[in-house]
Amino acid sequence: MYHPKITNWLSRTHGPLGDWVFSLYAIIAAFCTYSCMYAFRKPFAVATFSELSLWGVDYKIWLITSQVLGYTLSKFLGIKIVSEMGGKRRAISIVILIGIAGVALFLFAIVPPPYNILFLFFNGLPLGMVWGLVFSYLEGRKLTEILGAGLSVSFIFSSGFVKTIGAWVMLDWGVSNFWMPFVTGGLFALPLLFFVWMLNQLPPPSEEDERLRTRRKPMNKAERWEFLRLFAPGLILLVIAYTFLTAFRDFRDNFAREIWISLGYGEDVAIYTETEVPIALAVLLIMGLLMFIKSNRKALNTYHLLIAFGFFLVGASTFAFEQAWISPPVWMTLVGLGLYLGYVPFNSILFDRLLAAFKYVGTAGFLIYVADSVGYLGSVGVLFYKNFGHAELSWLRFFIVSAYTMTFVGSALMILSMIYFRHRLHFWKVGEVTEVSPQEITA
């Protein structure tokens, strides 16, 4: 899967034009790889399964819970597997993991309910590690902002896109709710192989990248615990804030069909793409502009403020919608924009800048998976809280209440986190070196 001529050509690109050529190639490869993965994960969410229930619980809740539990376990496994994996095994690992998820979708289709619920667990179990493997090709570079943004908008765009494809497969091809996820994933199988091959041609970070962003390397168990010990208060604040983002984002994503039906747009299959594309473009533009902040410390503060603003936008747009100042599509777009202004930095660049600001040798993938593992536990908790604690609330009303809760709690957490890391950086000692190991650090 490795083509040395392409890798050497990408390594030799210099200057502004060369940077943009490299960025365009890397973004296309990463964006399309992860978008293809989404075709194996999210299409089933466009089906309602309204005619089925199990033990008094909506069948779709069981399906989502099963998949999210597998995905959550995958994030915990990824803390070790992704943070320790070397570059030579990444590409084949991506293909194998998504292949396992595809087999699980096939079994989900042929095994009758309720027994097929189990196979969505095995669908989510391998997919949770794909993000970290793809991002590992992009982190630790002077262009990581724009590369990470390009990758991150894939789950904004592809979430709506694969739902549109899934709805089209059911309506135009007459495919059942149970076969639709496997058929949709199959449409993306060959493109997946091509884009993973493209991704695997990327050269490792250059000496200039390491000078600007600190060298990146796998972290063993002792190094991971040392990092957590050194920055525990700030990381706890960040992880809690991210848990709110993850739970809200997952709810919006998984129950988009039910929310749009409540808003009167249930028959518009294009609405998923029409609202998500502007969000993806806006986030990509904003994240791309932040790459021009050369100081890693200033960038770390800026990302904290950007995420806090994202929390605020979710609540402000929800209030405007309830006052009938904006239409439902505008509201859902603004809520999505605020959500992803917070969610994308966590998944691509916040932790990358954190390592660079402290000149700490390690991998951002480890921190992403720590946050993700807790975040998806929160997502499962919200599903059960809605079903068993507030079953009387409609999906739309629960979504609105959640938006306000997330706004107030999340923005406060981000401000506290910013204060903590500003204080920590003030007393951080790294001398004149550009990188330090945990054993060399004195806090």
C-alpha cells in the first residue's frame, strides 16, 4: 500500500504553494477515508423502527445504545491501542476495523430482531478506533489546524450525507430498514480502499513540523499516567465539557429524523445534507484561519474561547427559535454550528496545541481517546435518562432542554479550564529546549 514516489514528492513540497498542495492532498485523503467509515456507522439512524419495541423501550434506542456501547468500549481500548500503534500498521488496521464493522452490518440484516441488536455492538466496537488512526497521519505538523479541520468536517458532512444516501436506498430501491445499513456501507467499500491508500502515502512530520509543534511519538502506559497526573485538574474540566458536547451531538445525530419530523420536515430527505454542508464549510473556514496563530499558547487560549462561544451559540439560537425569530432549518444549522465549533477542536487541534504549548513529547491521539471514552459514556447515560427519566418529553422538547443545559454548564467549564492552563503555563519550566520527556519535567 506504500508508493515511495508519491511520498517523496509530498516530502519535497516547500513554500506556500507546496504547503497548499500537501494540505489539499492530505485533507482529501483523510476527509474521504473518514466519510467512507461513516457509511458503515450512521445510515441506520435514518430509519425509525417505529413499529418495534423491546420491554417497553423503543427499538431504535436499543440499537443506538448497543452501537454506542461498542463504540465507547472501542474508545477505552483506543487509549492503549491507538496511542501505541506505529505508522506501518495504521493503514491495514483501518481497513480491517471497518471490514469487521461491515460484517456486523450483514449479520444485523440476516438475524431477526431482537437478537440482531447484538451486532450493532460489534459494529461500533471496531469503528471507535478509526478516528485516532486517521488523525495520527495529520497531527504534529505546522498545518495541523487546516488538516484537522478538513478531517473533522467529514463527520459533519458525512453524517448528513450518509443519512441522505440511506433514505434514498430505502425509498428508491425499496431496501428494508435492516438491510439498508449494509447496502449503504457496501456502496463505499471500494472508495474506502482507494482513500486509505492515499492516506498511507503521507510522509512523517518534517524537522520544521517538529520544531513548531513538538515531536510526536507513541506513549507507553507510564508516560500516559504521568501526563494525566501533571495536568489532571484542567483535563478533568475539558473532559466534562467534551462529555456534554458528545452527548448532545450524538443525540442530535441519532435522532435527527425524529426531530425533523416534529419540526414538519420528515419527508424532506435532502434536509440532512442541506443543513450540515453550511456548518461544515463555516467550521472549516474558521479552523483554517486559526492556523495563522503561530504562538501555541495564544492558540490554546483562543480555542478555549471559541469552544465557549460555540456553547453560547447553541443556547442563543435555541432561544431565538422558541421566540419564532428564526425558522427551524436556520435554528438547526446554528445549533449545529455552535456544537461543532466546540466538538471539532476537541477532535483535531485543541490537544495538539496543548502538547505544543507545553513542548511536551507525546501524541494527541491519546488525549482525544481519553476524552472520547468518557464522552460516549455520557452519551449512553443521556439515552437512558431520556427514556427512563423523562419518557413523557418529546424528542424535540428534550433536545431544547438539553441545549440550554449544555450552554450554561459547558461555557463555564471552558472558562475555568482556560484559567487553569494559563496559570499552569505561567509556571511551566522548559528552558530553551523544544521538547521534553515526562522524566525531565519539573512542574
